[in-house]
Amino acid sequence: MSKRGMQLFDDKRDVSFSICDLGSQWSLEPSNSYVGFQSSIKKLISGGIVGDVSRTCVAPVETRRTHLMVGSSGNSTTEVFHKILQTDGWEGLFRGNIVNVIRVAPSKAIELFALTL
């Protein structure tokens, strides 16, 4: 038992958890540099996931914009949207998204990692 409370778990390899004031507060104390490495990897992975999700959410808008620029499907956004749905279905709105995801994920991962240093 320490001065401030009862210590439940202490593992010097990973992280030591302790309860202060007999359960009123939790504290998480990193014990070595391996935790910092895990934190960096988590930041890179979460940045990549954020990039994937954001690019996938705007994929239908990007597809319609591209069709409007090319002029292949109609003159308005609604015409283009309905034409894509008639010919290709919902999958047509996400055509080419995997290329954007592959392009954006690494850059967003590095960006989030660099901003949180």
C-alpha cells in the first residue's frame, strides 16, 4: 500500500496501473519507450483510417463532379446522379474510389502523425 492508495497492478514491461485514493482516480503511467512506439503506430493507423473514411464519404460527389466536367452524362448534378444510378447502380458512385484511398491514406497518416508530435 502506498501513501496515496492501494496499488493493484505493476508490470514494468508494459504499463503500470494504480488506483489513487482507493478508487477515486485512475492513473496510467507509461513505463518505457515501447509505449511511445505503440502510440506512434496508433497515430499512423488512425490517420490512414481517417483518410480512407473521408475519401469514401466524398466519393459520390467526386464521381458526379468528374462526370459533369467530362460532360458525358448530363448538364446538372441531379441528371448525372440519376444517370449513374440507372446505368451502374450505387456501385457506380464509388467507381475509382480505391485508387483515391490508396493515394490519400499514407499522406493523411503522415499528416496526423506529424501534427500530433
